Amino acid sequence: MKKKIKQIDVKPDENIKKLISDMDNTGFGAKRLARACKIYEKMVKTKNCKKFFALAGAMVPVGMQRVIHDMLDLGFIDVLVTTGANLTHDVVETLGLNHLQGNIAKIETNDVKLYDERMNRIYDVFMPNQVYESMEDFIIEHLNNNFDKNMSVKEFLWLLGEKLPNHPHSILKVCSEKRIPIFCPAFTDSGLAMQVHFSNNNLNLNHFSDLNEMINYAWDAEIAGVCIVGGGVPKNYIFQAMQFSPNQASFAIQVTMDRPEPGGLSGAEIREAISWGKINKNAEYSTVIADATIILPLLLSYLKTTCL
């Protein structure tokens, strides 16, 4: 019997604060992490700083859902841009359909066997294929045709959050309840969007309305701070808005495992964005080359200790 993934609950911790402070006196990745934590602390404590957060990667199924929820709930994120996959998995968890722990050292990672068992694998995390059936049932029951088929994706995600059951750490739920802007520029590239489409095949969400609103958030920000987890579309969505705004980002953090040499955006160094006018030439920035599932809990614990 596979164990359920537990969405990690991060507490404030003076020991974590001291560890990060000690890391600030070192070098390599430890120094970069300490710098990132202190930059984010400045973002939170700087008056009128609009905090943009880009979330890519399989963060929800691996156990980071509650981390992101808490950052939203506590005001550490003002604008969230994420992938359709993370939203799909957020709905899965919110409906009580759990992701499962796997073991990459055992025979259960035989992908042919997993296919026969209708089990989907995300490295060492598993998700039963039947969750799509439950998601479809929920959408059919709660998202019928009685809504504006041309609303923005953000408005639709807020509507979806309203319909979801009460849940202590749902990303969509907290964004809906607190009216935190949540953007998903590649929403149709997800299982959730496919289920919505199958149930509402005349849906035509207005992506350009989202784009206009995102540009306005960047344009109106007196001071902008950006935190990027992973990269890809969420990273570009925020940075292209910054590029065409009068005030580039004053603070910038990136957590990634990708490398800059292939020229892909996910591995591009933060300082490269200076050449595009996306971050200010005098910005404080840090790129942390590390697994985000390790960095995010440390970052949140540090912020809960220093900013609350």
C-alpha cells in the first residue's frame, strides 16, 4: 500500500533563521540561498512592493501545496503566475484525491506495469488515473453552463476556487477568497483544462484580458519584486510585463536546476534580464541552483520567522 504525500506544514523557526544568517557568511549555493531569503524579506518589508511569484514544476503533487498556500495567505505573494499542471494537482488535493509516495528503487517504477495499473508517475510520486474521473464529476456538477464563457482565465480560476470545497491549504481556494490575482497563461496545456473543455465545449476564455491585466499590475507597481520557481512560461509571463513597464523589478530571485548554456529561459541567469530591461540595473538579485522542494520550505520558515 503506497503512502499518501503529505503537504508539508512549515513553521517559523529561530534555528532556521540562524542557519540562513550563518549561510550568509559562506559561499557557493549556501550564500545564494541566504541572499535570496534576505531579498525576499526586503520585498515583504518594503512598503508598496508588489510581489510577483512564478511557479513552475510539479510543486503541488510533491508536497509544496501548503507552502504556496501559506505564502499567499500571509501576503508574501501579491500576484501568482503558475502552470495548468499545478492547478490540476491543486484541484486533485482539494477534492481529497491524494498523490502517493513511490520508491524509485523498487519494481513499482516499471512504467509498463504502472500503465497497466492505471497509475501515473511523476518521478517518485504517483497519481491514480481515476482522479480524472472524479475531477470530471466535480466539474459537471459544479461548473455547468451558467457562467460567462468569455471571461478571463483569472476570473474563471476564481470561480473554480469558489466552487471547490473548503480546504485548509488549497491554492485556488485562497486566491478566490482573498481575490489574489492568479494567472495561468498556458491553462489549456493541462488535464484540468481538458476536463473543463469536455464539459463546456463552447468555452472561450479571454487570455488577452489576462495579459492586459498582468501588464497593468507591472505598470502600476511602484516597486516590483519577483520570485521565480523553475522558469518556463510563468517566468516569461512576469518578465515580459516588466519589460514593457516603466519600473523594472528592484528585487529578483530564481530557484532552478537548469543551466544557462543551452539558452533556455528556465536556466537563464537573473542578471541576463537586466539587458532586456526586465529588472533594474541596480536590483538586488540571487539565482539559487537547487531543488525547489528543498528551498521553498526553508524560505517560508525564514519569512514566517522574520516577517510575522
